[in-house]
Amino acid sequence: MPDTIHHKLLRRLQELDGVIEKASKEKEHIKYVLKRFAPKASDQMELLAHHTPTAKSAVLQLVQTMLKTRAQPMSSGQLYDALQERGVMIKKTSFDGYMSVWCRKPETRIIRKEMGKYALIEEKKAEASSALVA
């Protein structure tokens, strides 16, 4: 009995069902492994673990660069997410605290604007602000 198109399609469908089932099992296995071996928040190494001035300075420079590059205000969440994407491991509460402190220091040139967004002070305003403090 010659293979009809119908038989060929049925056979191919069965093959694809096997491939799909195997892929599904692999997907579930990968999910299991990722879940089982994912680092716990308490185990993650925080960049600012010792809150060293050097580490804080590095984060400050990153934040300033992101604000300058974006050229528009960013929320604390947006900045935090951008730092996470760049591999900076820092607790959200620590980051919020640093942002609060940095906003009070004219030399950082970071200000808090409307709706809890942060921006850089333009150069001329930063110079005038520094002169008032000095």
C-alpha cells in the first residue's frame, strides 16, 4: 500500500508530537534546575556589602551617567532596575537611602524632581549651587 499524503502527514504529526513532548520535558527540567539553584537574596553578594566610599562612588558615577545619557528624569525604580541590568547588586532600601543623601549634596548634581523622579542639575545651576554652599 503506497504512502498517501494523509499517512505521511499523520506520521510527521506523530514525530512532531514526540519532539514537542521532549521539549516540554526539557523546559520543565530547566525550570526545576533554575529554581533549585537560583541564588537566594540573602546569598547574593551585594556590591555595597561594606558600604565602602569607593563602591558608593562607583554607583554614584553610574547613576550620574544614566541620568545624563537619558537626558530626562528617571524614577528611583528605573535607576535601580538599570543598575541591576548592569550587574550592580545593591539592596533597594540601601539604594533609596543613597539617592536621598546624594540629593542633599550639591556636588553630586542630582536633584529630586516632580513625582519622585531624579535628574541632573545643569552645569551652570550646579556651579551656582556650589557657590552658595561654599
